[in-house]
Amino acid sequence: MIAALLEPSGLIEKGGPLVWVLLGLAFIGSVCVVERLFFFHRARINVGDLLVGLAHHIRRRSFAEALHEAARAPGPVARVAHAALLRYYLSRADLRDVVQEAGQLEVPRIEKNIRAILGVALLAPLVGMLGTLLGMLETFQKVSEQGGFTGPAELTAGVFTALITSVLGLTVAVPMYLFYLYFLGRAKRLVHRIERAGIEMVHLIADAREEEEFAPFRGEVTAGRKHGKAKPESVK
């Protein structure tokens, strides 16, 4: 009997119509999990190496090469860096706003389908419990229709059938909740990398621009010092 119930046809036949609801939730959750796995795999990037490569181009004022490298790199971190490089001529405060807005646009993409996975994990046991209660009601209704004269075997079979939906609901909910915790941690770490990359890009671009602006001034000071040292020799 147990082997027959574990088969898909046995589950659908004995568990009732709510088994279809649980199978639908399992399908939706599986699609969301696969989509998130592919997303985080594509978004995986070494932020340190990306920033080092971009910093090398920015210090040489090669913004075209930096834009090309940021556009070629995958993931939301590279897109935020690309947004900052497109507006490298702005002030430090304006660049900070640009980076913040670009990061906020990436958050919905990062959190996509994570709430759906949590919803499946929360709904599946509730649907399973509802199916169990409906099955118990049906079992006791049959007992009452027969005047309370029901054998233990029939009663046990009815209760066992009613518990199928609870078992199936927990089977769906437990892995979905684990996937939710995993993706939630990945999303938080990715948002932290975006914030870090945005701050570094603002400082790199602003510092490179300020160094070029003050370079002529430093050259004039150096030339003035050399001229001041050479002036007493001319007087002699």
C-alpha cells in the first residue's frame, strides 16, 4: 500500500485535488530556483580584479578603454561601474548620486523571484495541512454515515490517505525555504559588492580628475623654486 501511494498516480488518486496545487507550487518554485541559479552564476565576478583593471585605465585617463572593459564584464557590479564611467565629468557628489541610482536599479533584478520562492515555502505546508484536514473530515463523515461501525483497517487507511498532502507539502516547503535562505545571502553579498564598487569608482574618477587639475599648479611651484635658486648665481 505504501509503495502504491508513493507512486505519482497513487499520490494524485489518494491525495485529492490539492495534490495538483502542491505539484503546481513545486513546479513554480523549481523554475524560480533554476532562474536564480543561472542569474547568480552569470553575476559572479571578482570585484577586486575588475577595480584594479579599471583603475589602471582611469589613472591614464583612458576612459574609452575603461568603458569597454566595464561593458564587457558581466553582472550588476560592472553595470554600476559602467554608469559611473559614462558620467566621469561630473563632480564627486553628482557621481555619488549616479552610482547610488544605478545600484538601486540593480536591486530589483537581484531580488527577483526570491520572494516567490519564499511564497512557495510558506504556502506548501498550509495547503498540505488543508488537504489533511479535508481528508480527515471526509474520513469521519464516512464513519458517521456507517453508524460508527468501521474497522480499524479502514480508519487507518483513511487517515493515512489524509496525511499524504501534509507530507507532500513539507517535502516541497523544506528545500524551497533552504533555497530562499541561500539566495537571500547571495543577494545581500552582491548588493554589498555593488556598494563597494560604486564607492571605489567615485573615488577613482574624482581623484584622477583632481590630480590632472592640480598638476599644472604643482609644475609652476616647482619651476618657481628652481628659478629662485638660480637667481643668486646670476647676481654674482
